[in-house]
Amino acid sequence: TTGKIGSAGGSGKTTAEMMQQGTFEGWDFAGTWGIRESVTYPYLRYSPPDSDQDSLLDPWEYDAFGSLAQVALGDWDRDGKNHLLEHGLALNSTEPSGGADIVATFASGGAESRLVCSFSVRADNPRLRYFVELSDDLVHWAGVPLLFDGSNWSLGGTAVAVTGADDRGDGTWGLEFATSGVSPSRRFMRVRIEAR
């Protein structure tokens, strides 16, 4: 605005430079700050921007659609999964077959028989709540909330147990959990996501 390129406070930066991680030397982009280069300014990891209050983070919406025009329950790629689900599971919202999706396996063997499920969870969006649900008939589902408090996972029940978690450094965690202490007839597992 002033036309000056320097001052007692330092050198001026362009708008484009303010959207580059390299501009902010010494900032902790691994744990404190986040940025989507050429799209956003730096933001606090656990307070990422959601300008339209639709529970989809602005950087994700810009990356996926180029704007904030899409709504959480839309389905841009017509794959049967709404944007809230795809955002929450770190799936590709523009390609019907994109993303790792949810991977479930059955581990058999005596008392160790259990369902094991792995999927990606957004750690940078505290507005999302995850539910692990079990069923024996695909009609009646018993849900257990899986919550993230910014550093640890916790469960609202004893039906499932977290068996592994990995911070992927991109706002998502790879999470694995297994059923335990439930009836052997509970053969099905799914993940449901809703906005707080």
C-alpha cells in the first residue's frame, strides 16, 4: 500500500510470499502452525479456518473445489460419499475411486478373534466427531464415539480399542482399532462422522 519495500521493522512481503511456508522462518509448522501454500496464510493447526461454518476446513475446500461453494452434504464426484465424510476420512472428493477409504479385516484365532479397521482421521478439525459402529445384521448399529482432544484418542465405551495411531503430518492421522469384548456375531464395522 505504501509503495515502500523496507522499514525499521523489516522488509515487506507480497501477498504471494505471505502464502508460502518459507517466508516464516523459525515457525513450527509441524505442531503449531498450518498452511496451504498459495491458498492460505498461516493458521493455528487446532484453529484452522472454516469461513462458511460448514465443518469443512477452508484449505481443504480450496484444494478440492477451488472455492467455498460446495456444501458439507454435497457429493461432487457422485461416489455416494458426502463431502463431510470424504473430508473427515481424507478421501479424494473429486474422483469416485480416489482415496484409501476404510480398510477392515477379520483376525481369527481363539480369544483373539476380532475385527480390525484402519482409516484416516482428521486431527486438525476439532468440529468433527467420529463414531465406530458395530452390527450383526447391517440394520441395527451400536455406536461408540471416538474422540480426539488434540493429543490423544479416547473412546466413549469399551467395545473397541485403539491399537495403533500415526501422525501423518498433513492434518490427518492413520488410525487402527479393533473390536474387543463384544459378541462374535458382531461381524460388521463402519465409521460415521458428524459435525459437533
